[in-house]
Amino acid sequence: MNSRERFISTINFKKTDRYPYFELGIWGQTYERWLKEGLKEEELAGDWFRGEPKFARLDRREFIRLNMGPLPGFYRVLEETDRYILYIDNWGEKRRSLKEGAERGTSLSMDTFLDFFVKDREDFLEMKKHFDPENPERYPQNWENLKEEWKNRDYPLYLTENCGFAGLYWNLRQMFGTEYLSYAFFDQPNLIHEILDFMVEFFMKVTERVLAEVEVDAFTFNEDFAYKTGPLISPKIYKEFFLPRHRRICDYLYSHGVKVIELDSDGNTEVLLPLIIEAGINCHWPLEAAAGMDAVKLRRIYGKDIAFIGGIDKRELAKDKKAIEEELKRKVLPLLETGGYIPAVDHTVPPEVSLENFIYYLNLKQKIAEGKF
């Protein structure tokens, strides 16, 4: 099987020669640690989602680079010191960023979010002006060449980059901020419905050309609407605001031949899973172990209603080889029997994980896939 066939068959619970080799990536500090531990920069460089770091021996994926954000964006610098930069990002979010390590991708902290663009309908109507789906800048300049390149591919192709469109909750959060959005579902429900309907129409209008001209395999809703003990929205909120829009987009994508529709969210999304399945989503990742997301348990509950990617506890990889073996035996072996599972670390790999341990994990995962464990 080639990578494309293997991926689609795995997610759809069909027999394969092995599961795909995917990983999400590593922290900047992990990158620096592994270089110090002997890995050459050319072996570590590249996009993990695309399978580019050579040492990891990952399967290739490709992502269509569509610009789905505000055009023009709102970016401008407000203030800069030796330590911080205060700026407005492309979505109109006011942020303070620590400069140390930022150029190398090894910043020691997330940005501090200070303010957001949308407070009411008037603000949304102003932002809406930046979401013209007909703007030619939304498509790559070399679009015709890319279409030819993808015609006879043997690897899966995703509609948009990871986080290229992000998701419906994600985009609302970028407009309002988490706290204000949480109130807006109750205080301004009509506005939230209006924005979501607009975002669905915008998504369809931008992507209709792609889907008419290219055979696309997969799409990801990046939502991140959960934390350690549960989702940031209730099942009631999901059912009212998100389920019908997720369902509409899923129906649209499936009607254009897309085979895999993923939901990406950190945290514990378990209480939302029945509704996520009802919406038509057929894969979920990264199954954060520290938040209690257990693929083996979820498989027992949901059977073949949804596939999984991820779930390997990054904390176990930081321990020793025995802990790594136990983690993979407990999760990968039973899910290998059911199918519908791609083992991967449950998010990006932190600097507590040594290069030696990570290579041991990769090798062991490959041995299991090839029946040599």
C-alpha cells in the first residue's frame, strides 16, 4: 500500500499492511536538546505534519496552503522593549510576547492576550470586511503547478494547512477571546449564530474551487475547546451552535469525495464525543492522556463510529524504556486489533523527553506495526 491508501484505509477501519507513521512535532526547547544530544540539524529540520524530519522516518502528508484568515490582516506593532513586544496580530488580538527565544521558536511562555477585536455586532461587521472569499490572495500563486503535482500522488492531501481555517469555535475565540465568548453564547446568541453561519458560507465559497479541481483526502477542524477536566462548552451549547454547522461542512466535504474529517482538540472532550460523531466527524486527535483521554476505553464505548490519532502519553516517554514499552503495549496492541487508530504522541514532545527515549519509542512503534514485537 502507498501512504495515501494506508491512511484512508486506517481511518475507515479497513485492513492495511501497517498503520501510518505520524507525529505532531516537538517544542523548540526539545529541538535544542536533541541537537546537543547528537542529532544533526539537517536530520531534525522540517515540518512534522508533512513527515519531513529525516531521522523520524515518518509518512508524508501534504496540506493545501489557502489563506483563510483576515485579508488584509490587522498586524501592527504597538510597543517594543528589549524583553517584550506588544502588538496587534492578524486577527486583531492585542498580545504581549516575550522576545527571548522567539526567533528560534524556543520562547519560554505563551503570549499574554490582552484584548480582542469583537465585542458586538458592529465590530463583527467591520471584521467581516476582511473575509472576502473572492480575494485572489487566498490561493497560492503557483496553483496550476500544484494541481499537476497532486494528480498522481501517493500520499494524503489535506484541505488547508493544520490550523489553516482552524475551526468554528477556534475562530470565534480569536474574535472574542475565551472569557468574553463564554458569556456571548448566553448574552448575544443571535450574533454568535450570525457569525457561525457566515463562517460556514465563507469556508464553502473559498474551498469550492479546490474541491472542484483537486481530489482532496482529508480536512481538520482545529477547535481546542476543552481543558484538563472537560470541554469549555457544554453539550447543550455544542448541540445548538456547532453541531448543525459541523454537520453542514461535513456533508459538503463528503459530497466532494473527502474521506477523512478530523476534530483536533486538546483536553478532555469525552462528553462531546457522541455529538461530534453525530456531526459526521470520523476521526479525533490528539487524545491528551493527562486530561484522561484513553483511546482503549473510548474504543470500547464507540466501536468503529470514530477513529483516533495520538494518545501516547508524553510523560511516559520521559521516563525509561520499560515505561515506553508498557505504554505502547497497553494502548497500541489492543487498538491494532480493532483498526481505526494511528499511534502518536498526545501532542508536541516536551524537552523532558531525551533523544534516546524518543528514538526508542519510534523504533518500538515500527516493530509493532511490522509484527516484530
